[in-house]
Amino acid sequence: MDDLPLVSAIIPVLNGERFLAAAVASIRRQRYPRIEIIVVDDGSTDGTVAVASSLGDGVRCVSQANAGPPAARNRGLELARGSLVAFLDADDLWSEGKLEVQVGRMLADPELDVVMGTTQIFLRPPAMDDATTLGEPAGPPALLLSLGSGLFRREVFERVGRFDVSQRMDDDVDWFLRALEAGARVLPLGNVVQYYRRHDRNITNAREADRRFFLIALRKSLERRRSAPGGVASAFPAWPETQGVPGA
């Protein structure tokens, strides 16, 4: 078991006392033995830190002044000891087979930088209090540019860079665009690895801001590609075809 790579699971959280314990439990249910869990509290004003402190051994919690999700993820990367890195937002869950499937692919192909899976979105009504309940499925699973559905080789962050702290939203889209532009090897699988829960407190409920940051990420990608000789933007980086079958 000691020869298996350590996976650092990073959870950025702001006022997530309602969901944090369930997110950590979904990491602990993984059928993979070597995981460290890092919770980065991004200036919460509720009971998030108390919840994190109550989760026992194996959960390391650090706090910082509120600086946004990308800054919290960067802090987690600074603390991570694993050669493989994964992310989970505090209100989402991993499927039980996520790491078993994705680590297996990483071990089979040392040239891979990222292994992705699909995300099942669930709709939770505002009155639903049970943090372990998913809600109603919103369509079929989809391959999203979502950090929680990926497993990353630590070295890829040295080549591509860390998360852009100016992207208070859609920092995942910005990072994946930079990774594809840099030639990172990404393997997308059909396996469902993440349960994304839409509810009344999602940061993306601020639709206007979400669209604005998404367009900013696209514009920055265009400007980087346009900086090539001749001033003509290179082709938009292609996303590899999904492999595997749904269901982890």
C-alpha cells in the first residue's frame, strides 16, 4: 500500500458548515487507501471551522482571510504533500469509485497530466435540510470543466501555473483553457465521479457575475493565442473524446 501515490484532497470552503461533513465523508468512502484531506477555510463567519475541527484525524484545516475560491485552492496546493491532487467543493460529493478509477488510469499512463470524469447535477429545494440528500437529477451526467471531477498530477501546476486569483468565479474554466493551450495531456472518462448539488447558496447563483467571469476567461485565452507570431489567434484547444462508460 505504501507504494501507491498519496492523493491530496483539497476542499475550499466559505460558510459551508451545512455541507462540509458530508463532503469529507464522501472522500473517506473512497476505495483508495492513501488520501490526505485539506480543508481551506476562506474566512467563514459561520461554524465551518468548528465542523472541520470535529471531523477527527486525517482532516487538516487552515484558515485565511476571505480571498476567493482560487486563492483557497492555491493555499491547499501549497500544503499538499501528495503527488496527485484532487479538489472538492464543500457542497458537492464524490462518487465512491472516483479515485480508484482515476488513480488507476494515472498509474497505467505516466504521461497523463489530468484524468477527468463526468458530473451528475442534482437540484436541491431550499427547504431540504439533510446535507447527505442529493436532490433530483437535472438531466444526464455531463463532462464539465469542473475541478471536482478531475484528478491532477502535481507537476501539471508547475507547467500550467496555479489558479488565477483575479477569477473569483470560473477559475476552473480559466485553468483548463491554460492547460489545454500548454499541451497538457487530459483523459476524459465517462465514469460519474462527482455529484454537483445546485441549491440556494451556490456562488454561481449570481448569474450575471458568473457570465462575466466566464467571458473574461475566454477573452484571456483568445488574447494568449492571438499573441502568436502574425497576430492571428491559433485554433481553440480541442477537448479529447470521452472514454469509458458511465457509472463509477
